[in-house]
Amino acid sequence: MTLNYAHRGYSSKFPEDTMLAFDQAVRTPGCDGISIDVQMSKDGVPVIIHDVTLNRTCTNMTGKIRAYNLDQLKKAEVSAEYEGQYVPQYVPTLREYLEFIRPLGKKTILELKTETYEYEGLEQKVVELLKEFDLIDRTIVASCNHYSVRRVKELCPELKCGLLSHSWIVDGEKYVKEYVGVDCYMPNFGQCTAEMVKRYHEAGVEVYTWTANEEVDIEHLINVGVDGIITDFPEQVTRYRRFAEIEDDYPMSMAVCGWAD
């Protein structure tokens, strides 16, 4: 079954990468998990926010995440365009998120935002936290920085890891499995043709894709059998996944479909 991951929480209706968005995501029927973005504060604490600066999502501060200690980041109100619609939201720590998600049985795709800045030691801190909360088997750690992902896999071989990519990689399944030595490939949804997904699966590589929001794209991705969809609209994936299950359980006859001679 294609898994349903809420992108930065329920980010189409609530401030992204906030505890409010995470809470609303897990309340959505059929939501299997959440994708989050992790960086590190100046004083070495893993925090959840997508951009390397506060400029886009914060209403009262600007500047780079790495320039602020945690106590300063905790004053950053990150409601963005939702300011005034909900209770003010602040930058969560990874620890706060793991405390929240652990008892719920939900999965996590944890993206290390190390493609711009490496954040020395972030991989080690993330692995230690996942072990502390016993969430190794419910988490995929991914990044556009493939060196960073490889370091995570070396630190914790039993942790499922994935490569995020914006590119169409020639022989990508070999690159993922044999060269980098990880478990999953995470391309943009537009790259997920039936032939591409089949090749990766035959090589033993799982395929998780982002960020699919349109109904036609979600339906296509479920039909070609991707392992997981990251979406701003988790209710859409739930709806089309149910349609697919109904069709599997009650296939229409060729005559009814008009395909028989």
C-alpha cells in the first residue's frame, strides 16, 4: 500500500513544520506519517524548520537559523501567512516532535537540511535521538546531501535512509543501492513513471515522492505503485488510496467496462 505522508505536517491548512501542523496531520484519517525538516541551532540543538533562514516563515525575526541559539529561535513566531488565524507557533525542536509522535504509532520522513550548510555533528545527534525514543524502525532519514545520508547509514546501518533528488539520474537505482548504499530514492513526483518505479523496485529500492497535490498526479502515483507520497493534502491521498483498494477488491468485468468483444 502506498503510504501517505503529510508534508511539513498539514501544511496546506496550518503553519508548516509546527506542532499545530503535526497535530492536525495525525488527526487526518489515512495519514500514515509526517515529513519534517531538521537543521541545527547555533548551540547545537536539532530544530525543525525548512528554510535556512527565518525570512519566509517568521513574522518577527529574520536571519539564518545557524546564527541563533535555541532560546532565541524559541522566540521566532513561524506562522507566516497564517498569522492571527491560530495560536502563535514557534520553532519546534526535534526532541519535542519525537515526544509527540512516539506514542501515536505514526511514521516519519526526516529530511536533513544539509545541502546548503553541513551542520557538523547533526547526523550523530539525530541518530542518538531516534535511538533514545526507540523510533529507528519508524523513521526514514533523507537529504539532498548524499554524503550526509551516507554518514547516517554508517552510524546506524539498521536505519532506513533515502536520497532526495531534483535530477533525473541515469542508472539511479544502482547509484542508490550500490554506490551510496541506502534503501530509498525520493524524486520529484513528475519523475515517477511506471517504468522508473519498476526498475527501482526490481533493484530493491523503495520509492517515496514529493510533493504531489493534484488529484491526477496522486492517482497516477498510486497506480504505478510508489511506496509513499509526500503531500500538502493528506486527505487527497487517503481518498484515492481508498478508490484503489475498492477496485482491487471488486474489479469490474471486461464486459461491464466495455472492453469485451
